[in-house]
Amino acid sequence: MPYYRMTGEVPRKRHTRFRDAAGHLYAEELMGEEGFVSDSSLLYHRHPPTAIVKSEGLRDIAAEAVIRPNYPLLPRHYRTQDLPAGGDLVLGRHLMMANDDVRISFAAADAATDLYRNSSGDEAVYLRSGSATFESVYGSIEAVAGDYVIVPRGTIHRWRPAPGGVHALVVEARGHIRPPRRYLSQYGQFLEHAPYCERDLRGPAGPLLADGEDVPVIVRNSAGLTRLTYVYHPFDVVGWDGCLYPYAFNIADFEPIVKRTHAPPPVHQTFEGPNFVICSFCPRPLDFDPEAVPIPYNHHNVDSDEMMYYVAGDYSARKGSGVGLGSITLHPSGFTHGPQPGAVEAVIDGLAEGKTSTDETAVMIDTFRPLLLAEPAGQAEDPEYAWSWAAGARGRAGRQQAGQAGGRPDRGPAF
């Protein structure tokens, strides 16, 4: 995190004796990244956070999902509304795609999670609809539609969806998810050219105190899932301070950067992770040069795969392709993609009629290693999407030729 916070009670000096009213010492816990040379926070527990009495291996259904290369190479479209609903925001995730750096899942969750700790990497959870209370050792955050909730690695937490549940995109990194370095000063303050700042970030309200004994916590590490039973409830923190903690950022607080002509996706970057970036496409003025073509040009990102989650508004560039709200598309390296045929002319005509802005909202993840396809996603795939740039007999011929080349892609992935 780029700035320091303090919540609850902490002593004047670190690593000094700090006692409760009865004279009992509080137990310190340092949560720190990259050993002792990066951001950290110091938490003060009423009980030792180290006391466990049981460890049980759990079946990890998500890890058992079959994943395979995107072969034969195709752009993909998934309708998340076709995936099963229910469950919680941890064990109810449907893995969509993954590589060695990141796992991308979708969840339509209506149940509270157990206490959970991801010790493999940070998570970014984007809520497309609904609301939920995020509770952690640092305190609680009231998360609403449009929020990214960034959960640092190792944070014990749980989700409590409001009635009606939530639809969420879950990004699990193999490292840390942070604001882009180019937005920050050498000391960690957001710079004036950044599209958001510290005021837009909502940290936990707390402390969140809970009692209990023999409390189970599901822990994810490189080996899978383990249920650890703690003697004391982890939510016994009376205070903490530091620069490492979960926070929420709402996509509506992202300030779009615009140019006279169409600007490329780096201007929309919101976070960075190991070998991937997260971008936010938000309502903004259309490009204003008299000769501008205010819509994405055909492009081939030779070093990355591009995943897009369409969450609100009207994404005019792909109108007519079958893409709608709740859709996820994957445009892989090796494939040139761009606007739907006729979209450029339609937007230019809109300018002539006085249209001056776009109301699209989407979350994009660009990865710098190819994304593999997960079996759960196959049941929600639109098998016609790959041919949406073609038309009529030419599109049918292309479909037949690709089918002969290997694997009947017109029927979707064959798991």
C-alpha cells in the first residue's frame, strides 16, 4: 500500500511491552512482504496467533479442474450467467483460465465463506453486482458493486454476502497486486498524473474483535488447501499500524485519461501483478479530434493474452458479436482482434448526431504468458464467437476450414 494507517490501540514504540487492563501482554504479529524489506503492518492480538491444534488436508476442487492450452487457437467468449450459481466466494469459484502467474475465476455467491487465508499470493476480487461485508484481522470493509477488494497474501478473512448474493471476478496472483509503479513517487505517494489517489481507497474499519476457541481456517498454499484449527479466534486484534492491509477501490472513482485520438489500454491500467496488469474501462468523453476514430483499432498484442469482463453500460466496439453484460472474452496472442464490422462507421455516425461520450465499463486483464483454458468455463462458452468478425458464407467457410484443422472448434472446447 502506498500510505500508512493506524487503527485501534497500539503502543507508542514498536516491539515494546503492551498490556491490557489486567496486565496481560498483547501478542505482536508482523505481516510483511518480501521478507523484511518491503511493506508490512504490525498487529496486536489478545492471544498468540500461533496456537493451532489440528491440521487437515482438504480436497481442492478448483485445483482439480482440467486446464489445457488454447488449441486450436481461437478467440473465446463465455457467458458467466450460464455458470452454476450458489456457494461462497472461496470454494464456489469457477476457474475460467490460468497460467503460472494468475488464476481467473468467476463466482455467483450467496453464502458466507469460512475463514480463509491465501498464502500463495494476493487476490483482487471485483464485485459486478450485489454487496458483501469483507471481514479480516484488520477490520471490515463494506464492499459494493464496482469495488475491487485487494486482499494481501496471508490475510485471514471471510466474505458475508448481502441477501441476493454477489457476482464477482476473482483474480488470484502468484505474487503481489499493487498500484502501477509509474503512478507513485519514489516514496509511495500517488502522483498528480495518476488516475486515482489515496482518497479513493477505503481501508478496513476496525478493529473487528471476535471471541471463540477451536476456530477453523482454510489455508491455501502451493500444495493445496489445508484446514488449520486455531485455539483462539484470529479476529482478536486490538490494533494495528503499517502500510500493508486490504482495501477497496471502486471503479467509478477511476479518472479516465483521454486524448484527441484513441488512447491504448495502458492509460486504463489500475493495478499490476506478476506478469499481468488489471485495467478499468470507464465512462469517458469520446476522442475529440475532428478526424478521430473514437473506437479501438485492430490490434495484435504479440506478447500478451487479453481477457475482458463486461460489467456495465454499452461496449459499442463489439456490438453485434453476442457479447453482453456478464460476458468474458479472451483474445489470445497470435490473433488480431478489433471492433465488430460496422462498429467504426456506427460510432462516427454517432459523433455526427452529437454523441460525445461512451458509457462502457469493463475490467481487462492482460497477461504476459498464455492463458490456459479451464474445464468449468467450457459449459458457458459461445461456440460462434470466433466467427463474429466474418459474415455470411465467408464466415461459414472459415468455420469449416478451422474445424478440419483440428478439434472441431465450432463446437467449443472439447474437454
